[in-house]
Amino acid sequence: MYTKEEILNGQVLLIDKPLTWSSFQAVNKLKYVLKNRLDLPKKFKIGHAGTLDPLATGLLIVCTGKFTKRIPELMGQAKEYTGTIHIGSTTPSYDLETQINAVFPTEHITESLIHETVKQFIGEIDQKPPVFSAIKKDGKRLYEHARAGEEVEIEARKTTVHEFEITRIALPEIDFRVTCSKGTYIRSLAHDFGLSLQSGAHLTALRRTKIGDYSVENAVTPEAFDKLIPRNEK
């Protein structure tokens, strides 16, 4: 339970973002609840420390008040994800946002090949962001170019994968756990992993489990957060 003074002074709120919700929607839900329950100023400070795609679930850190100054620091911390990669087909978005556009052989893929291939992605790697991403190019988001059918050249970026663990193999599905630096696209990791297996792949599930020392185990859904705020406090 939070009070008006606590929210205005600054809080770090841990939210478990539901599937299909945008990060913006989750923050807006909290903003609406806090403003109306606690009689907060219309423009009180609130923001999240790192976007999660609508098709991903898990930890979203939301800061209020003076703690919004910590957002850049929090965004820079290492992140942990779990998820599922589907081997043998690709999509333009590298996940389930778009339909399958190509299929590839998988008969040659063995458990030993999978575990050996993982090693290529640990450490500092070059990675191209997905064409369906919010990065700006020529004044437009990449996904805007993609949806308009425009081809753009995307430059590779340096990123670091600290851990890449395979937790289940049931082809065509592979479950994983990854810890990585800021700016790592797990969709691109899944896509590149498929290429390295001499096949194709796309992401079918993704959950952010940690940001720095913060864990989704201590987070609540937006609906559960609603119940933590006392009504009509003046």
C-alpha cells in the first residue's frame, strides 16, 4: 500500500507486464490509479525503465517522483530473459507479430549442435536490431519503414551476452535463459541462432525475469497493483 507522499517523494514500482499490453499501457494504468486514488497532481512524474514488447511479459520497472532520475541508471543494468525459440521457420519481425515467411530444414540439428552453437553467442557480439523495432532511421521508426514496405540498411551494434543457457530441447522448440547487456534484442538473438544452425528460427515466447538486482518474483500485475492503493485518500 502506498500513500500520496510516498509516490510524490519517489518509488520504484515492480510490475509484471501482461501479454499483449504495451509498456505505455502499463504505465498509463498505474498513472490513472495513482492520480485518481491519491489525488495527485495531473502531471506528477512517472516513467518506465526499459520497454517490453507487447508480445513479451515480465518485469517492467516504473519510477515515480524524484526516482525518475534513476531511470537511465536502471536501463543500463544487465537483464535476464527466459523464452522459447521455434526452429525451422522465420518471420519478418523475428517473433509472432508477423506471419511465417520461410521454412528451413531441421533434420540435421542435434542436441550437441545446439549446445555447441550457443557458445558463439556468449561474450561481445555484433547484432542487427530487428527491422520491426522502434529504433529511428531517417526520422522514422524502423517498424514504420517495414510496414510501408521500405527497405532500410540497419547497422550492426555491439552488445554483450553474459549467459546463454538452453533449458529445454523439444524440437522444433528450444527454451532458453539469457542474461545480457542493455540494447540486446532477444528476437535478433533467436533469428541469428537459427542462421548459425544452418536453418531458421523465430521467437515464440519471451519473459523478462530480472533487471539488475530487481526480480519479477517481487513484481505485481497492473490489476494487483490497483488493489494496493487506498481509495479516496485526501
